[in-house]
Amino acid sequence: MAVDIVPVKRALLSVSDKSGLVEFAQALAGMGVELISTGGTHKTLKQAGLKVLDVSEVTGFPEMMDGRVKTLHPKVHGGLLAIRENPEHEAAMLAHDIAPIDLLVVNLYPFEETVQKGGNFEDCVENIDIGGPAMIRAAAKNHDSVAVVVEVADYAKILEALKTNAGRTTLALRKHLAQKAYARTAAYDSAISNWFAGQLGETTPDFRAFGGQLLEPMRYGENPHQSAAFYKTPNPRFGVASARQVQGKHLSYNNVNDTDAAFECVAEFMSEPAVAIIKHANPCGVAVAGDLKQAYLKALACDPVSAFGGIVALNRKLDAAAAAEIVKIFTEVIIAPDADEDAIALIAAKKNLRLLLTGGMPNPREAGLVLRTLASGMLVQSRDNAVVDDMALRVVTKRQPTAQEMADMKFAFRIAKHVKSNAIVYAKNGATVGIGAGQMSRVDSSRIAAWKAGEAARALGQTASLAIGSVVASDAFFPFADGLLAAAEAGATAAIQPGGSMRDDEVIKAADEAGLAMVFTNVRHFRH
């Protein structure tokens, strides 16, 4: 039966991250705790004037093989795993001169950081910790008697417990720390296994594991009755998880999801200033221009009604001119790689408006994994990193597109990649003018996008639909000519689509008869 309050008489410390180490060890020593340590940790503590045993003095074996072997020894693991008050265990400890270890403090070799910094294969392998996870798991298993710490942030919890309970830890704390310990080693091993699969080019390994570190708990999920939290994975990619929040209230689950969608969308445009406005993970306006202010105004004109309460993403350092326009309507989040001081000052007047600065832009061509959970399973796929500039575009109609039409088609197809399927995007002069998203029928998406273009025109005081003279992009092929004809009726003069339908000839014929230019990409951009 577990004992609630257990004294800490002996601690083993072996850490890569030495933040707060000396102060923590000094506090332990001040409470009469005997210290054992390894390698660089031992050196750091000795230099600080602490009395500390090297683990080799405990095991009787020197650290060897470049540090690969130092704690993998019965005197270490016996001290961690022995069940207190168990006569057989106590007899074994006495027979083999094994002393109990009541506290284990380990943070692991920096494997994730080595990968993020672009370490070569050999460096990454050498930063795979073996002894650390083994000790952590042993201590966590024996949490009835042993407290295990895997994060610097928990030093304070241990010290508080020892002060409150006269040098002892509680079972509740040890259980809490054990759960975190197993989660940490699981996340660590998931990072290693996924890196290894990538190195080997294995896209469907027999086992997949994913792990993350808590960034913040959330008030609720998509709806108030759902719990939620935001976790950071070890994959280095600029975005909402890496961003510094300059101001504003806490992000909600939906804020995070929509902000990620917005930033990934605007990252498609790197050669000129671009702005994407997102609502419910769908673009309601995207534009490029000579500066951010003009790009924002063009994006806003596409659907000013939906933009209210939306997310604004920018691909350049936010300046005051753009910020002054953005704050004119209610906006939930602004995300950008950076912002100047004047822009930050303008946004500060809107205390609830969140401003996130990421420090850089994600690479739309970068490989990665996307995960979706299912009942008793999960779907894992590679990120859609196809970029229209890399595609072998093929004109399939009698009429060739003009240079402007081709530029607008590429622009629209970039955005279609980020619109929920079925996706139809009308664009003209580097700006969206109508977007149809998430419909069960492609022709319905075409009609909705055309209707949106008409509504946008009316909001601008114009009588002619913004879709007149535009191009249209479809994320997948037109299965019938009706969707394409709906776009032609709306005023589109050119179309870009993947092609590949059984009725491609019928659709091409309809485009020729309508006088449209049409381009096939041979790449589909479904997004569900």
C-alpha cells in the first residue's frame, strides 16, 4: 500500500538544461538531501561548491563510451525501483549494497533542438538520450516512493512540498510528476521516431506517435461544453505556436485554428505584400499590392461583411498605415512576422485585439505531417506543399490566356488550396472578388462565389459584379460543364483547374464555346 508522505534523503540529478540547477541543488542540500550527479551536471555542482557524489562513485564503474554508459547500472535502477517496506526488495538492496534514491531530476539530451538547428544525422543520433528515459520511466513506475522531475519549471513544486511537509513529498505530487514524466518520454520518442522515418523516407511506418508540450490551457474548445488545450510540437515552423503575443486577451481554440489557417494562406505569397482575411478557417478576402495598406483594402472589399470579427494575416512587417485601416473594424487577431512601434501603438488602443508576431514566415513548400483523429484511429498525411509556380501548367483551350489572366489564375489557385472543398475562387488584378467554400456541389460553390462578387460590388456602390472580367480557380476538376458555365455567366474570362475528369473533353468544349481560356494544373487541392 502506497504511503502518502515520503521523505527525500537522496537525489540524483542529471540534466542537459542547467537553468536553475545550482539554486535548486543548494536548496536540496540545505535540507540535508544527499546529492548524486553525472558528467557535466556533476561538474557544475562541484564548481558551485556543493558536496556531490559522482554516479561512478555509487556504481563502481566509470562513465564510458563517450558518456553513452553511466547510469545503466543496478545500483542506480535498483535505488529507483525498489519498493520500500517490501522485505524481498529490502533484502536485495542490503545484499547488493544498493541505497534508495528518493528524487530523480532529469531533463533529456536536446534531440529536438538538434533537429531544429539542422544537425546532421550523426549529431542527431548522439543526442538521443538512453539513460535518461530509462531512469525517468523507472522512477515514474515507482512513484509510490520516488518523485521524478523532468522540467525545470517543477523545481519550485518540489521545494515547496519539501518545505511544507518537513522534507517529504506527497503521493498526489508524485503521481502528477509521474504522469508528466511518461508524457515527456513519449513525446521525446515520438520526435525521434518521426525524424527517423523521415530520414529513411518511410511515409507509412508500422507505428506512428505524436507528442507535444502544453503552451496553454483554454477556456473551452470549439464550443463551451468542450475542453481544450494548445500544445506545441517539436517541428520548427513559423506560425501561431511560435508567435509572441504582444497584446490582447487569451486566444480561444477557434482563434488559434483560424489564425493558423490565415497565416498559412498568406505565406503562399512571398514576392509582394499580401493580406489574408479569414473567417471560420476560410478566406473571405485575399489580395496582393504594392504595400500592406492597399493589399488589406483590396482583400476587405471582397467580403466586408464576413471580415467583421475575422483574422487578418500579413506576410510583411506590419506598418502604421495598414494597422490604421485594420483597426477600423472589429478584428479578433492580427498575425504578422513583425510590426513597427507605430503599428503596435495604434493596435494598443484596441485592448482586446490580439497581435501575434511570429518572427518569420512558414515555407509553403516545406514538407510536414498533418494529423486528424478518428474513432479508434487517426489519419496521417503529408502537408499539401504543392505550389502552383512549380506545376506544369497546360493550356487546354483554343484561346490562350493573357498575361494578366495567367497571373490572376495562379493567384486564385494559391488561394483555392486554402479554401474548404468544394472551393471556387474568383480573382481579378491580384485580389479575390468572390469565394465559394465547403459546398457539397461544385456548381453551388460557383454560384455562391458569383453571388458574393455581386454583393461585394453593391457594398462598393457598383452595379456590375466584381466577377466580370475575373478568372476562376477550382480546387478540383469540374465533373460537368455546369460549374464552369456558371463561372462564365458570372463574368469570368479564364479558368484554372486540375483536370482529370471523365468529361474533360465536354468541359473544354464548353470553355471554347464560351470563349474562355482554361489551364490544367494536374494537381488537386482538396481541403476538408
